[in-house]
Amino acid sequence: MEEILSVKNLKKYFVKGGFARQKETVRAVDDISFSIKSGQTFVLAGESGSGKTTVARLILRSIEPESGDIIFDGIKITNDASSLKKIRTECQMIHQDPYASVDPRMKIFDIVREPLDIHAIGKPSERKDLVFAALRDVKLDPEEIASKYPHMLSGGQRQRVAIARSIATKPKLIIADEPVSMLDVSVRVGILELIKELQNKHGISFLYITHDLSTARYVGHVISILYLGKIVETGLINDVLLHPRHPYTQALMDSISEPNPANLQKEKKIRINEPIETDVYQGCRFRARCPYAIEKCKQEPELEPSGDKRSVACFVKID
Ligand SMILES: Nc1ncnc2c1ncn2[C@@H]1O[C@H](COP(=O)(O)OP(=O)(O)O)[C@@H](O)[C@H]1O
Ligand SMILES: [Mg+2]
């Protein structure tokens, strides 16, 4: 199978606010398409609120899409029991907060074993070996750690336990939603290295979700940049991050690069242009903040091919 996951024209809108007059529709995910090649890491990047976690929840069918298709390992995921079982055993999720995602009253052994029991994977007598193998895979010593509780571990160790739990069922795809953003900077690289190692060893594909482009570059092969529910740029990771063509990608890169005077100037320009808009869903969603905006940006730009394996949704496009 060339592609492990393919998402086509996915949409999810939320209605916010209690009273009819204050109701506001948020287009959290608005017609997005992408696919992930087997054995690769696909990055979905964007600021907080851009719709990243909503995409993850749609893939795992913990929420229903408005419209659009999710094809996982050649099977269209719908609400029938067999496709739900497939996605929930063969696709696992790692969350931002390793503490919130595990039950604090369970021992590490039981935390890692639980998905094997739930999905009836392996004979019960074999499950101990599967748990120990998963713990060794994430570089934890099973003898030492299996009978401990989560509060006895460091943040980095807890995230390793969460990863062991996610690989125990031998998934084909792991969705990692900001897996290092709550961790100490000093332990982040170790977790990112582990992700790469697990990919090499087991051929696992990853959907890596982040607001942080520097960690994205460390693990990713392909990236899509999300802005208010729309993909604005997509391509091979080094092409997109080293030569951004969408003004929003460029702004994100500038915000992490060396503070040289030229970048400060650009940042200021973007801040001056903070949203003054009433309707962000008319035309290009970034135009109110964009230093390059022109009249035409009141129309909606399509995500169009622009160079090798690259697509950009912008009328201006930076060179
Ligand atoms: N259950 C929900 N009800 C209403 N609005 C939601 C819900 N979930 C997410 N949203 C809104 O959808 C948008 C995208 O949210 P989210 O996918 O969590 O973004 P991200 O993960 O990129 O920070 C935000 O505006 C958020 O407030
Ligand atoms: Mg999120």
C-alpha cells in the first residue's frame, strides 16, 4: 500500500455560543485534503486554533465530519463496526499531555497492556511479553518500571510510556498531537529521536501535529501548513520551510528564526495588520494579517501546484 492515509475534502464546522443571536459558526476544518505515504512522517502545522486536533479527531472518528472521506490502508472509514475497529486498532494517538492521557491509578504495566486487552491482541499469556517488548522499544527498563505508577516518573518517561502504549497494538499509523510541547526542552530531542527510530524499526507512519516548525523539521518528510481550517501550503518539508512561498508560512518561519532587523521589520508589519475583518471566511483568510495583500485577495485562492511536489494557496506567492 503506497498511501496509509488519504483525507479528501474533509469538513467540520462547529456552532459556538448559547443564544441564537450570538451563535457563530467556526469552520474548524474547511475542505482539506492530504495523504500520507507508508513509512513517512506527515506534519500538520499551524497556530493554536487552526484546526489540527479537529483533523485528528475526525480521522479517529471520535467526531463526525460534515463531509469528506477518510481512506485508511485502502478502506473507507465510516461508522460501520468493522471500519471503526480497523482505525481504532491500527491507528493510535499520542497526546500533548502524557499525564492526562494515562490513568494515574494504574501501574505502568497495566497502562501499556490495556489496549491489548481491549482489542484482544495476542493470547492473554503472550501479552506480558508484548508489554515488555513495547517498553524496551521506548528505551524503558521493564523490570524497573512495570510496577510503578505514573506519578513516580518524569515527564519524558511518562511520554515514553504513552508511546509504548500506542505501539503495543502494532499500529500502522500514529497520530502524535503536539507530543513534545509540554515537555522540558532538554528531553524533547530524545522523544523526537525515538519517533524516528520506531519509524525505521517498525515502518510506522506518523501524522505529526505541531505549532512548532523547528520540531517539525526534525521528524517530518512532508508538511502542510494550516491556517484557520485551510491548508495554505504543502510540500516536501525542506522546500516549504527553507523557501516558504505562502506569506503565512514565511511569517511562521520568521517567528522562529534569528532576530535580524529584516525579520523584525516583517514581524511588525504582520502585527500592524492584525485582523480588523468582520468575516474571515470571505476571500483569503490570511489577508487581514498579510503584508502582501492585494485587492484580488478578497477572492478565495485555491491550493494550486507551484513547483515540484508543492502547492500554495496564494495570489501573490513569494519567490
Ligand atoms: N467541540 C468544539 N466545539 C466548538 N468549537 C470547537 C470544538 N472543538 C474545536 N473547536 C474550535 O475549532 C477550532 C479549531 O480547534 P482545534 O482543532 O482544537 O485547533 P488546534 O488543535 O489547531 O489548536 C477552534 O476555533 C476551536 O475553538
Ligand atoms: Mg490542538
